[in-house]
Amino acid sequence: MDKEIRGKLLKVAVIAAAGIVIWFAPCPEGLSAEAWMYFSAYIAAILGIMLHPFPSPVVMLGILGVYGLLIGPKTLLTGYASTTTWQVFAAFMISVAFAATGLGKRIAYHLIGIFGKTSLGLGYSLAFTDLTLGLAIPSTTARAGGVVFPIFNNVAKTLGSGAEDGTSRKLAAYLCIVSYHINLVTASVWLTGMAPNVQIAAFAKDILNVDMDWMTWAKMGIVPGVCLVLIIPFVLYKLFTPEIRRVENYKEISREGLKDLGRMTVREKFLTAFFVGAVLLWATTGITGFNATAVAILFLAMCLIFGCMTWNDVRQSKGAWDTLIWYGAIIGLSSQLSGAGFFQWFAALLQEKFNFAMFGSVTLMFILVVGGLVVRYLFASSSVFTTSMMPVMYTIGLVGGVPVMPLAMLCAACNGFGAMLTNYGGACGPVLFGYGHIEMKKWWFLGTVSTVCCVAVYFLIGLPYWKLIGMW
């Protein structure tokens, strides 16, 4: 038996042992047996993703098969009916359409002509594009996975960097991780930056008795948010420097590329119309009531019907199908764990074991944020984290006498940037990770660094700024 096979079997043994130990351990008092069984499955799944003995879809199918025999497959497969799962899949298809028509390359050449002198300049243009779109598009998946990164991925391809030929480190990997982290920063700048923000504002009203309307949210989020938009691309550039740093002939590349493409084709014009329509529908979901996933699927259907791409293009998108399998599984397990009352039980346990009133306000806020980040590894959805943990964090802060406005905003921001820690913490993570530009260990390491930057900025800049403008 060679070393590689032994390594894989050892990892499988660790995953199986963790699941078995939890399964047969006594169920904690106050927690249902059902919740404990789902916890066993979820820990096994998370370890499977972390240790990666096989590709993630293979690991998830194994988990679903084993626990399907023990629990029954019906509840474990609910993630494949989740709108979040299908929104992730549809976001992949948007990037496929941009590549198939050549529109992505055309936009890329224009961006190269404006910002392409340095890779850092491209990183900042990506960051401010996402920050601006956060005003209108409340879906992080639609914004990063469907709009921003497909365009900048084409920029990287145009400059000779892509996962297909192993050249991601030239530029694509850097732009990919910047897109993911900035997307989760801008998610907390605007009330419209992320779908769960509306629910967070409702919790703040119900529990803390504060009104987090659009203007209040923006006033509190803009300064720490813009600071991070300026800091994170630079930090990632230093830690994960792309091989392409300067492009001296960027104007020439842009001009020649556009000349080779010629005039816009009919397929490009159709895609432009569908894309603008999708962005408008995403931006007005609060008014129209349309579901963001339904918009994405309609966009996909229209692209197929009008020839912007073919079904064969869809079938060949391996990253999309891989992500559909593993992310649907983890979403299903996370939802079942939440539905079985695990997180409510965990919150009650924390309140029982710790006297939070003994801490100072800033100390308790720091404990809540760090605690939220630690448990974030258990969540594959920002929405699930919001519904499960936000009431707990607000309640603990209220009991501890923390000023309510900074408490409300810090916890809301933690929900956004906490998803940076993993490749599954938010719906846009699997989309960008699925491009294959960055290995998982590096993804998690860079996510940890950016998360530390976010915590530092919100505490060292955000809190004094909120005090200055009279928020506490």
C-alpha cells in the first residue's frame, strides 16, 4: 500500500471515528436525540471537507450514504431543494454565458485598458465595483458569483491566467480571493448588502429596541467598510502576491484585443440585455418580491433559449456540478441541525454556564464577536447563522449591559466577514472556490488573516467612529 492511499485511509478513519464517537456518546441534557444524530453527521461532513481525503462531492456522497442508512435519506437531501444551493449553481452558469459569448472577454479588455497597469489596481477596481453594487444587489452570490468575479476572471484569462492550464497564481487566484473577501466586507456596509441583513435589523428592533434603517446602517457601516476595502486588497497582495504585478503594454493589449473581437455579436447583445435585466430584478427584489434564485434560473433559461450558451456548455461546467453535490449536502445537514434545535440548546447552555454581566462592554462585545467566529465553522449559510445565533448574541449583550447600537452593528458585521473563514461559510464561497484557483489550506489561511483585519478595524476604527457620531 503506497503512502498516498495510507494517508487517505487515515483521514477517512479520523472522519469515521469522530462521527462514531459522537453518535454513541450520551445525548446532552436538554438536546433531542434527533439533534445529536444530525450533529454527528455534520461534524463528520465538516471534517471531510477539511481533511479532504477525496474530492468534496465524493466525501459528501459517502456521508449521505452512511447516515442515510441510519437516519433516513429524505431529511438529509433537503439541501438540494434549497434556493441557496440552486442560486450557487446558477451563478456558475452566468460565468459560463459570459465566456461562451465572448462578452466577458470584451468587458475584460475594456477594464484592462482602464485599470490594467498593475494587478493591485485591478484588485482595487474589483473592490470598489462590489462596494457600489452592494447598494443595489442584496445577494452576495449574485453580486460576486454572478456579476463581479466572472468579469474579472475574464480579465485574468485575457492576461494568460486560469485554472485550466495551472496558471492561476499569475493573477486569477489573487482576484478570486479579493472578490470573496471584499464581497463579505461590503455585505455589512449597506442594509442591502446581504439578504440576512433585513432579518438582523428585525432582530435588533425586537430584542435591542433599536431602529437599524437603511440610513443608520449606512452611516455606521461606511467608515469601517471603506477602510477594509482599502486594506484587504493590499494585505492579500502582500501575502498572496500574483506573479503578474505590472503590465507595461496594458493599453496595447486592450486595444488589440478589442480589435480582434470586432463588433458585438447578436449573442453578446442578447446576453447584455438579459444581464442588465437580471441585475435590475436583483436590485428590486425588495419591491417586486421576486426571489433572487428564481431570477438567476430565469436568466439561465433565457441564455439557453436564445443561444447565448448551449446545454453542452452547462454539462461541461464541472465546477458547477461538483459544487451542487457537496454544497447541497452541507446545506441540508446545517438546516436539519438548526431545525432540530441544536443551536438554541447551545445558546441556552452558554447563558447558563457564563455570567456575562461581569465583563466590561467592549470586552463582552469582543467575546461575542470571537465566539461568533468560532462557531461560524459550523454554519454553511449566513441566513442560518442569522436565525440561529443573532438572537443569542443580542440577548447576551443586552443582559451584559452592552451599548445597543454598536452591539447591533458589530454582530451584523461578524455575520458577514465570518464567512471568510471557510469556503462554505456563505453561498458565494462555493461559487468562487469552485473555479479551482486556490487550494483549500491557502483559502482558509487567507480567510483567517482577513477576518483578523476585519475584527481589528471594527474595534479600533468602528467603535471610536460610532462614538464620535453619537451612536453610543
